Amino acid sequence: MVIGALLLFDQRLALETVEELARSKLVPHRRFRQHVVETPHRFGRPSWRDDAAFDLRAHVRKLNLPEPADAAALVSLASEVMSAPLPRDRSPWSFDLVDLAPAGSALLVRIHHCIADGRALVALLGELADEAPRAEETTPHRPPPSPELHRWGGWLGQLTGLFRFLTLSGDPESALRRPVGGRKRIAWSEPISLDSIKAIAMSRGHHVTDVLLAGVAGALDRYARDQGQASRSVRALFPVALPSKSSADGVGNHYASVFIRLPIAVADPQARIEAIAREMTILRTWGESRMAIGLTRLAGSVAPAIERRAMRRWSRRASLVVSSLAGPTAPLRVAGQPIRSIVVWAPAPASIGLSLTFFGYAGALRLGVLADDAVIDRPEELVAAFQAAIDELARGVPPIGG
């Protein structure tokens, strides 16, 4: 369970600069100098132990792109890095610096989920920056408060939601539910204007999240048809923010996940987004996000063997993970160099072979695709299918202010 981020720069970064950046801004956090020690007892919990011989050079390195050192070579190299597990005998994070041709650099950041989730990653990006970024006031994946929860009728909704949540069957076998092989393939989209997504949402009275999920459903439908497969609706795990304070050092995990039905088999794009909006309304009204938060906290308090068994059981109810993260709204500079773009790949449970992550940065969104090659071996085709699905939804929609 490793979250990855690719930071793209137009100018070259020196390895010594990245080392100093990590030394001054990451290493002071104790978690970045510790590794996890498993307990020999079945019902014991793992613990953190300081790295006795911490060596920054074991975490920060420079990689060379194979010739012809183009964009395809970067995708291939990043796929190899994301496929490799982080060593268990040292703190689970890495910075890999790559020189791009003819100019520029890419910094591939990997951090195990036990140190940082998406929210903590955004906070750490802010720490790496020369100046503190302007934070988003709200994020599209945070569950809004529901007025029904304050009335007697809300309790009936919660009980209905609990029954719905606990009685979900496993997702049926499909092209997305194949046994995973372990080798990862990645892809990412070109920047997509956040205003264009907001325009689609506003034109129909929906949320940005509804538009993105409808785009995912349309992309999976298009991809399945292009592969000669039948389109069938599946569930996605969708992380929602925990309404709790961050840990003292800003790292840690702050998310739970709910199940979203993606209407892939619905052919009409407008009907698809309406179906997504209804599903999201049900989740908000019945409080399923709060139930997921409660179950996540409960799972985190039990023995790891029980927690892993529960997580395996829950993950069989979904075929993919879809995440949405709001990043800095203004461009960041690191070591004096502006970050042109950021791509993020959130992890998926071991039995799920596809994770889609939307990351907003400086007025644009990028979709990052992390796929097991036994499930999807050409993720760039899924990226193209998503862009086509968004273009379809945007047809006839005036721009904001237009």
C-alpha cells in the first residue's frame, strides 16, 4: 500500500538539492527515520522502531532514463519503480530523481500508506515548497453534514444505510476482478481544466465528484467495448475524509472508504451522471460515509490479523478504487524551481487491480492510473477513454462566465 506522486519540473534539479530538501524538511519527522517491526504474536500489533543506521542515501537516489529518454521511457521507468516494494528494514519512503530530455526533471515520491495518506501527502508537498501553499477550504470527497442526522427520521436512514452497507454482496467476476499478478503499469492524463469540470457540474446542478465518477464509468464502458468485452456495472471504493484532527506531525491516515456503484452498463452519458448523483445522495443522506469511518476506526483498534481479514472481505465488494484529492490552488516552487504539474497514484487493496486518482493542482486536474498488468495492461487507453467521456459530458455546456 504505497502512495506515489510524480512532480514535474521544467528546469533541472540536482541530486544534492533533493537530498538537502529531504534532510531539512522530511527527516525531522520521526516517522521518516523509523521502520515497522512486526510482532511475533498473532494478535499483537506492529510497532515503530528507530532506524539505528539511518542513511539518507538509501532513500534519495538518481535514476537514468533509458534511451531515447522520452515520455514513454519515463512511463516505463515509473512503472518499474511503482512495482517494486519498499524495503521493510528501513523507513518506507523514497525520492527518485530523473533528468528529462531535453531539459527538466521528474521527482518520483513513494510513501507507504502507514506513514501518509492522500491528505498527509498534500501537507508534505506544502512542507517541501519554498512557501506555504494556499489550502483548499473544502474538498470534493469530504461528506457534508446531513440535516437528517439531527432528526428522528435520520436514525431510520442510518439504520437503512447500515443494512445496505453490511449486506453488500461481492462484485461479480469480470475483466476488472481478475487475479492480480503484482506488476504495475501506470499512466496519467494531460492537465484538465478544473473550471471545465465545474461547468459541467453547474450546468446540471451536480457536484464535481459526480462528474468525475460519471467520466470514470464512461471510460470503463468505452474501454470494455474497445477490448471486445461486455459492459457491466461495478462498485468502486471511494475514500472520504475522516472528520478528525491530524496527528501532531501532520502524517498518518485520515480516510475511510465507501462503496459507489458505477453505472457502466448505462449507455447514455446524461443518464449515467444522474445515476451517479442519486447514488451519492443516498450515501450522504443515509450516512454511509460515517458508518465507513466508524468501521475503519474499529478495524484500526483490533489485532492486525483480524483487521487484514476484514479488509480482504470488504475489498471483494469492489473492483477498483477511485480517489479525488484537492491539492494546492496556486503553483508551488521547490528549491527555487516551479512545479509544472503533479500526478498522484493512490494505492489499492491487494486484491484490487485498478486505482484511479484525481489530483487538483493550480487550477487543473490530472488523472493518475495505477493498474496491475493482469487487469489492464495498457492504462494509457483508459486515460484516453476518460478524456473522451468528459468531452462527451461537456458537449453543449457553456464555459463558466460564458
